[in-house]
Amino acid sequence: MTDWWYNHVTGEVEEGPQSLATDRDGPFKTREEAARAPEIIAERARRWAAEEAADWDKS
């Protein structure tokens, strides 16, 4: 099964790791998921920030 990567330098979706590891995000299970990588990453960052803020509030 092929993994898909999002190259955040070029904005391109790659089938398999083609570019430098520092230039890509993934792996993703589908091409469509890799194409949505910026949205997915932003959502994860918001979720982690909210969880961290909640942990600080408990202290």
C-alpha cells in the first residue's frame, strides 16, 4: 500500500517519500488526505493548544 506525502515547500502531493524529510508531512493513507495536510495540521495544532491550555487551567 502506498503512502502519500504533502510537500509543504512546493504544495504538491507525492506518492511515496520523494522529497527531503524536512520538506514533507505525512505519511497519509490517501492522496485526498495528503492534499488536505495543511488543514489537518492546523486542526491538530489547535486541538493540542486547547488541550495544553486545559492542562494549565487544572494546575
